[in-house]
Amino acid sequence: MAVTDQITSQQAIDLENKYGAHNYHPLPVVLNRGEGVHVWDVEGKQYYDFLSAYSAVNQGHCHPKIVNAMHEQAKTLSLTSRAFHNDILGKYEKYAAEYFHFDKLLPMNTGAEAVETALKICRKWAYEVKGIHENEAEIIVCENNFHGRTTTIISFSNDTVARKHFGPYTEGFIKIEYDNLEALKQALEGNKNIAGFLVEPIQGEAGVYVPSDNYLIEAKALCEKHNVLFIADEVQTGIARTGRLLATCGNCDCADKNCSGTPDVKPDILILGKALSGGAYPVSAVLANDAVMNVIRPGNHGSTFGGNPIAAAVAMAALEVVRDEDLAENAFQLGELFRSEINKYIETSNIVNLVRGKGLLNAIVINDDEDSDTAWNICIALRDNGLLAKPTHGNIIRFAPPLVMTKDELLDCVSIITKTLKDFEK
Ligand SMILES: *Cc1c(COP(=O)(O)O)cnc(C)c1O
């Protein structure tokens, strides 16, 4: 069978089942094309993408500007490794550092790698700048976090399926309740070994948990007081998803679309991935100011593909699209509309308990048990009705369409969602 041979959905699924490791449980739909907010399956059926590859495709599928940047760079120079310089990495680093208001950027490929990088930088800073004794640094993390799949990262996860039988685990992490400032205060007080606090501005995988309004600001202030690095994992929430360029600028009212930060919540280390490339290529990054980033010296860290010319060209184009098309503002407006429409439905619904989120990162909570299959069954029905979404738990469905959606398309999607939900009302 040649790669160009047309196969049916069932054939594609059978091949994956037989020859691929079973580390995922995908919704049974086989896609072979995407454009903007739409994807098509191999039988030609069109769907709204309401997951956006977990918020990687914020700029929409196959955005022409991003595809073109990738194509041009791929024809010119794809990989040098960091053994040599190339003429685009520095341009990208300058562009992204200024875009997000940091001194420096360290390029990686996947989100998990960027989280690993941030943890390493934080530990090194703890020993060389803060003066913690060797091997005694601790990093505070939150319960129900999702930061990726490496051995160190799953060491501080509390998802049993992700953790079990993958030990021994990496030490040096303290887990506290999310959105609980008192818990953070207690963990910080009287412990001189705390190096950093790693947090998601909104817990995406956990089910789109939005913390209280003052949480990030106060958490940042506590970290400052204790000389602890505030590390924001914005792999999912960043790049306009939540109605701001970054979710850590959630309380910034400035209308300047180029503003990426509030003086209130400026992370010491910012982690980006997913939509940094618009979904075209694996690109992630860690950003920090010199006082932190300069602890990294030649040989301390690296990646063969990190910062390669294609990644640099793609990421620059992807960030330009976010700014040129005002995607943060669109996500903000459509998010308000989405939640108000779904809330209208909820008033008379027995099957949906609530909708929550920010911008176009939202979830509905289904009136059923966490381990029920209701959310899955609703997603199958949504698929049949032309909209693709995925449960995060047995009773939670995340809704995160590409940010290039129009108001009319969003209302069309709301009507698909509400019509589908009606069939599940008891
Ligand atoms: C997806 C995600 C990651 C991991 O990114 P990968 O590219 O899958 O390794 C890390 N943190 C958050 C918050 C994420 O949503």
C-alpha cells in the first residue's frame, strides 16, 4: 500500500490499531484535510474543529502565511543543528523576545521539553543565584496539573494512568492545591529551599479550571516575597487562546493589541508551545530575562532540532498572524458570546451543569459521574452532526475552536452543540 493510496476510515483505524502503539484513544474519525476552522474526513465529510489539536491550531488549519513560510524555508535550509549558526534563529529570537517582553528565548520543540527546560533553568538558578545547597532545591507544583509526559514531569502528576509503573520518580517537587493561596503561602514560608512555582494560568487538561481573579497576581507576589521563580506554563493558554496574548495578562485592561503583559503578572519564566507554530511544526520555547536565563551556558542544555530554521520561520509567521488578525480580541469576543449562548441553554438543561472558561478555552460539565461515558457519547453525536470535540474526563468536554472563527460560524457551532445536547436530555 503506497502512502498516496486512498483508504477508508476503517482501514486507517485498523492500521493504527495493528501497527501503532496504543497510547491514545482517539475519537473514531479519520481526517485528511484541514483549512481554517474546518477539517474533512477521508470520506469527504466536513467538520468544525472544536479542539484545535489541543490549542495548537489557534491560527486555523493550514494558514497560508504559515504554510508559505515553512515551504520557503524548507526549500532553503532546514537544519544546521546548533553546532553552527544560521541566519534566521537570531531574528526569530529577537522577534519573539520583544513580542513577549523578555530578554531571551531558549528554543525547543515540544511542550514537555520546554517544561523540562524551565525546570532545569530554575534549579540551576536556585544553586547559582539564590544560593540553595546542591541537590536541595524544591519546586512547587499544583494538584491535577498537566505539563507533559516525560519521566520528571509525570513524577509530579497525580494522574494515576499517566504515572503508574513508570517509577522511580524524580524528586524535588512539592504538590499543593490549585487556586489556593493559603497552601502556597504555607509551602513557601519557612522553607529556604524553594526555587520555583510551576503553574498553569488555567488548568486545561484537568477540565479548564479557571482560578479566582486574584490568584495569579497574589501567587506572583508571594513568589517575589520569597525570592522564588514564578514559572507559567502557557503551552495551552498562551498565544491568544484565552482572549489575551497570554493568560497571565488576564487582568490587564490595556487595549493595546501589542501588549503581552501586565505589570501585575509577569512570569519569571514563560513556557510556550503548541500554537507557537500554529500547529504546522513542533515548536516550543522558554522565555526569561537575563538574570535567570544567563545561568545556562554552553553544554548545559540543547536539542538537535531546537531552533532549527524551519521552526524559526514558522514561529515568526505564526506570531505575525496572531497580531495581524487580532486573534486575541476575536477569542475574547467569541468567548463571551459562546458562554452566554451556552448559559442560555443551561437554564433549561438537565444534562449540562455549567460552562466555564476564558476566551475560546471553554468546557462544559455534564451532569453525570466522572467515570461515566456520557461525555464520550456526546462527542460521538457531535461528530455525527459535524463538530469535533474531545472529553477531558468522563463528564467534561473541552471546546476550543481555532481563533480565526467568525461570529456566524460560532453561532452555527452553538446550534450544532445545543441540538446535539437536546438528544441527551433526560
Ligand atoms: C500540551 C501541554 C504540554 C505538553 O506539550 P507537548 O507538546 O504535548 O509535549 C505541557 N503543558 C501544557 C499546559 C499543555 O497543555
